[in-house]
Amino acid sequence: MKKKMSLFLIAALAGTLLAGCGDKGTTDTTVVEGDDTATATGEDHLSRIKTAGKITIATEGVWSPFTYHDPDTDELVGFDVEVAAAIAEKLGVEADFKEVPFDGGLTGVSTGTFDMMANGVDVTEDRKGTYDFTDPYAYDHAVVITLATSEKITSFEDLAGLTTANSAGSTYEAMGKEYGATVSNVDTLGETMTLVLNGTVDATINANTSAQDYFKSTGTTELKVAAIDPEVTNYAIPLAKGNDNDTLREAINKAIAELRQEGKLSEISIKYFGADITKE
């Protein structure tokens, strides 16, 4: 047994020496410094996606009209869903959607559970520290939604000392806290609106596009947009930070540019919003 083990160790050592000499017939096991996701095969993220034939996409499925279920067919649909599917088609792979809460989607992207996220994720300085973002594919504004009869909120600053409701981990949750509000976390857009309607919270911060869609689809006149953030919200796709994603980000940026040039982004936007939000 000892003799066999010694021979094994000698063979393993010899293989290591050959690899160190750059033998092209051996597998490259070198991990590049600063690239935590480098693999033994030397493939980067885009190569692994193409090998798998699919790209896993985190999305909530509860935020109309970005990502939600068709009430008649229960099919996952929405602006972000169609944009992400079109990007996957450009990459030559299948779009594999995984429905998770907003914060779970972002965490899953950073840990490698998901390849990307399509969920109206806006680019912020804080998120840039954790994710590498693609080019923006749509633009929006954040708004404060209150009861139509409320007069106490006419600006974001008026939220100080009041209560809001938003998805955990969302930019809107962060904005509420930034302006001094106490934020209750809920999972869906409908829940945030319900909490405002029944007086549980004073307001919710959300995308203007989603607010207008909610007003239109429900026909409610009990809610209103009380304040609009003049700063433009840039929606982009977050990827895990690191050079493992360099070629994937470039490929997605190319796909976005082609979809914009072909008019496909505009077409999808008009389908879901009745307006083109893909141009700044």
C-alpha cells in the first residue's frame, strides 16, 4: 500500500511540474488574482452559459408591468421578461427565469446562483460597489404615491417621520430611509398600494411607470402621485463584479444596442407602458 501511494505521489508531482512548464496538454488550474470565479477549464462566465445553453435570470414576477403573471394564462410576462428573453436570444441561449424576491435576486447574482437579474434594477453608486452593470436599457422616475385626499406630502422631504412600504433591498426602500421615513417591507406592488389605501402607511415610493400602470389597470381614483423625483432612473442588468463577466457584459451591451437599433426595445416598451421608456 505504501509503495503504491508513493508512486501516486510521484506521478502527481510530475504532473504538477509539467503544468508549471506550460504543457499545452494539461488543464490550466491557475486562478487569476482578482477573479474569484475563474474555473479549472479557463472558461469565463459567457463561455459557461453558452456551454449550458441557457442563462438563468432572476425576476420577481409580481411587479407589473415589468415582471408579472398574465391573469388569464398565468404566464410570466412583462417588459423586463421580454427584454431579457430577447437578450438571451441574441446570445444564442435559452432564457431560464427564476422567480425570487427582489433582494434574493440581487444576492443570487452576487453569489453566482443566477447569471443575471431583469427586474427594473436601477443603477446606484452603492450598487456599483457590488455589481458590474450593463448599459441602461430603459429610463424612469421615482414617485411618491399617497391617498388622493392627503395633503401632507408634496415632496420627498415631507416623508421625514412618516411611514412608507416597499420591497426589501429596493432602491425605493433606501430612498424612504434616506428621507427619514420608517419603511415596512412587502413583496408586491399591490401590497404596497393596499397599505397606502387602508392607511397602514402614509405613502409608497415606486417607479412612475408602475404607478401609472396600477392606476390604469385598477381604475382607482383613491391614490395619486404626490411627488416626482427629477433625477432619471437608469434601468440596467446587474452582473457579479469581476473580470469573469467582462465578455458577458460586452455581449449583453451589444444585444441591447442591436435591440434598440432594430426598434425591438421600443416595441416592447410601447406594448407594456403605452410609451417608449427606452430613450432617455
